[in-house]
Amino acid sequence: MKSSFRIVVSLGLIGTAASHYVINRFIVNNTVSNDFEYVRPYISNVTGDEIWYGILNPNRDPTNLDFRCGPNGTITGNLTKTATVRAGDTVGFRLGEPHFKYLNYPYDVPRIYHPGPGSVWLSKSPSDNLNTYSGDGDWFKILEIIGRTEQSMPVLSDSTYAPLYQWGLYVARDWNFTIPATTPPGKYLLRFEQVYPVKSYHPNDNYLGPEYFVNCAQIDIVNDEQIGSPGPVAKIPGVYERWQPEFQSEPWDKNSTSTFKYPGPPVWQG
Ligand SMILES: *[C@@H]1O[C@H](CO)[C@@H](O)[C@H](O)[C@H]1NC(C)=O
Ligand SMILES: *[C@@H]1O[C@H](CO)[C@@H](O)[C@H](O)[C@H]1NC(C)=O
Ligand SMILES: *[C@@H]1O[C@H](CO)[C@@H](O)[C@H](O)[C@H]1NC(C)=O
Ligand SMILES: *[C@@H]1O[C@H](CO)[C@@H](O)[C@H](O)[C@H]1NC(C)=O
Ligand SMILES: *[C@@H]1O[C@H](CO)[C@@H](O)[C@H](O)[C@H]1NC(C)=O
Ligand SMILES: *[C@@H]1O[C@H](CO)[C@@H](O)[C@H](O)[C@H]1NC(C)=O
């Protein structure tokens, strides 16, 4: 099993800008949508193995535009739909297709098989036309997922991977959360980020380093009640540097989550 992970890591050397899994099924009103139904898709006509080596290669560069909403996610707004969501409602994301099935892939469905933290962000479109919003405005964070919660997968007791289960998202298929009840109404990009922290043993090596898995849903937030002032805000890309120090931790260490501090702005509580 351990060697399978090594194989995945080494395949990551080939490309630059995508991921092993895509967070592309939005969950709204307790219904799991289809792949890319409300999530901005990538643009690609490749099939088969080319998807593995192209689209599903990890993004290791958080200064790249693909870090905002995944490959092509700044321009594919008119290829997806917008979901109406009430502030205060519970929504979520589930992994969909395609996903990278490495040698002896042991899981029934696509899962977050790289240990590490995750977060959820919102950015309001300045115009009513969300489809053309590139996401170059301000982003605020509404959730950090570090340690285990009641949504985490059960720890497999006989597993050499036991330390990895300290990360709440480890081998999760989906994750649900609340849109803060005082979020101002409007059209938003809702971004899910998951990070596989990887130590860069060679600081100038372009290929090693943390892997970033990101996708954005389009949502129309309805709120005719109390309205808050979201912040602090950040730009994405811009919020992290290449080889961001907090993501240089070793997720296999038994105690990684107890000292982990999510970089970037704090969560807006709403
Ligand atoms: C998230 O919500 C969906 C829809 O209600 C549900 O099917 C799924 O099990 C939930 N996921 C978790 C991890 O609780
Ligand atoms: C993808 O489309 C481009 C242009 O539309 C074409 O040149 C290329 O051969 C296609 N690639 C595949 C793998 O079909
Ligand atoms: C889509 O994203 C990929 C990966 O970044 C890039 O190579 C490709 O040029 C993009 N396509 C378009 C039409 O922008
Ligand atoms: C979708 O948006 C892209 C870029 O924003 C544009 O080039 C394209 O023409 C649009 N397609 C449709 C069908 O509106
Ligand atoms: C979710 O339910 C609300 C009504 O409670 C509805 O207005 C909204 O359109 C639904 N959203 C989706 C994406 O089905
Ligand atoms: C885990 O980290 C905490 C906080 O730094 C520390 O107090 C504790 O001793 C560590 N435990 C182990 C087993 O390393």
C-alpha cells in the first residue's frame, strides 16, 4: 500500500496544473448534483490515459491561476449552472469523475486519499452575471477542516495509515457545511480547497511541494434577514506563496494536526 502512494507522488512529476481528484458535485437541499452541474469544469477533449497525465496531475503552484478554481475555472462559468442557496443552509461538495485510479486503487468511490487540511471560501461577483466573473475579486474563508469531526471516515484500526486519519478529510467522499447565516445576498463563487502538505526537500525543485486540489461552484445566495460584513479578505492566487511553510509539514507524522495552523485569513464566522 505504501508503495502505491509513492507511485502517485512520482506520477505527479509529469505535469503541472490539475489534480488526482475533482471536487465537482455540489450538494444542495440534501441532493448530490451531477459532475460539474454547478461546478465550473475544465476544458479538455482528452480521454483515457491522457486524463491521468494531464487533467489529473496535481497543481503544486498556488501562484498559478489554476489555483483559483481548478484548470480553466476562471473562464468556464457559462458551461455550468448556478444553484440558489439560502444563507444559513447546509450545502456540501462530493468528489466526482474523473479520478485518478492508481495501481490497486482500494476505494469504492472517488475519495480524498491524500491526507491534509481543507477550507471553503466565498467570492462575490461584482455584477449579476456570475458566468463571466473570473474570481479576481476578494475572497473570504468560511471554514477550515483540520482535525477529525463527526463527518470523518472511521479509522481503520489495522491500518499502517492510522496516523493519516488525524486529518478530518482523509478518505472522505464528501463534506457538508453551512453558508454563514449573515452572508450578504448575491452571486458567489464557492471554492473548496484541499491541500496535501508535502515537504520540499530541495527548495528550488519545481516539482516537489504541496499538492492543491480546488474547484468552485456557482451559487446565488438569498438572504432577506440579517446581513453581515465578511472579512478579512484575500486574493486567490496571492494568499499563499510557493512552498508555503505551513504546508511543508509531514502529514504522516503522528501529531501533525495538533500544531498545524492554516495560513491565510481567519474564518469569517458570519
Ligand atoms: C453530506 O450530505 C449528503 C446529502 O445530504 C449526504 O448524502 C452525505 O452523506 C453527507 N456527507 C457526510 C460526510 O456527512
Ligand atoms: C483536441 O482538439 C484540438 C483542437 O480542437 C485538436 O487539435 C486535438 O487533436 C484534439 N486532441 C485530442 C486528443 O482529440
Ligand atoms: C485549460 O487549462 C489547462 C491547464 O491549465 C490549460 O493547459 C489549457 O490551455 C486551458 N484551456 C483553455 C481554453 O484555456
Ligand atoms: C463562454 O465564456 C467564454 C469566456 O468567458 C466565451 O469565450 C464564450 O464565447 C462563452 N460561450 C457562450 C456559449 O456564451
Ligand atoms: C433549494 O431549495 C430552495 C427552497 O427551499 C429553492 O429555492 C432552491 O432553488 C433549491 N436549490 C436548488 C439548487 O435546487
Ligand atoms: C503533540 O503536540 C503537542 C503540541 O505541540 C505536544 O504537547 C505533544 O507532546 C505532542 N505529542 C506527541 C506524541 O508528540
